[in-house]
Amino acid sequence: MTSAPARPLHAPARRKKPVAHTAGRSPTGRQVGRVLPYAAPEAGVLAALRAADGPLTPAAARPALGADLARTTVTTILTRPHAKGAVTRAYADRGCVHSPAQDAPGLTARRTHAELDTDADRSTALTRFAAGLAPKGRDFLRTLPVGDDGRSSSP
């Protein structure tokens, strides 16, 4: 018993041509062919929002990225940190203005909480985290208040 072929015999196999990624400038002068990793533009936008005196529009945040990006691209970049809760969005006039939800240490704490929430054994993860700290870091942790009542862990 023979099995049917995976594709019709009359259709030749298509081979994808390798895609050449080239960097250059379009006739309008925009940077083309360059793909920015997600983290780089997000970090640039967050830094610009933190450095600003108030909320920024995507057009105002665009120069902080260092690349010649369209306003719509910056808007797209801002959707990821907004979805993560790192950026707040408010509607003003005909568009949105964005501001950081927290300062840099607050954002680090939020990320740490999110990572710990994904681990089934949170206490072991916290124990290993604390064990990996330098002695000054462990001493500092001992001075922090614990629980909702604000009591210190030291007697």
C-alpha cells in the first residue's frame, strides 16, 4: 500500500529566497531596512517619559529614540509598555499623552513581582534571590518592614 504524496506532482516545491536585510535611506530620507529590537525602543521611550516635565505625545517622544521613526511607529512602541502597566495613557485634544506609571525602581519592583507570580514555589525563589545578594544587600533586606502592619523583621 502506497501513501499519497505530500503535494501534487505537478506543483514544484517552492523555495523561499533568502531575505537580505540592508540598511540605507529611502528617497524621502527615512532610515529603511533596519529592525529595532523591542527592548531598545521601549527603554528609550521610558527614559524620555521619565525625563520629561509632564506627559508626552508620541510625536514629542520620537526624538528620544534616536532613529527617524514615524509617529505611528512610536505609538506602536508605546503600546507594549502600556499593556505591561509601565506607562499610563490619557486622552487629550485629538490624541493620547503618555507618562510613566512608576519611577525606575518601582518598575523593577513590578517586574520582580510579576516574575515571582509565575513561579509555583515563590518562597524558594525568594530564598535563592536573597542568598545570591551581597552581604550589604542582605543586611538592607533585614531592615525593611515586613507585612502590612509595617513591623520590622529585627527584634
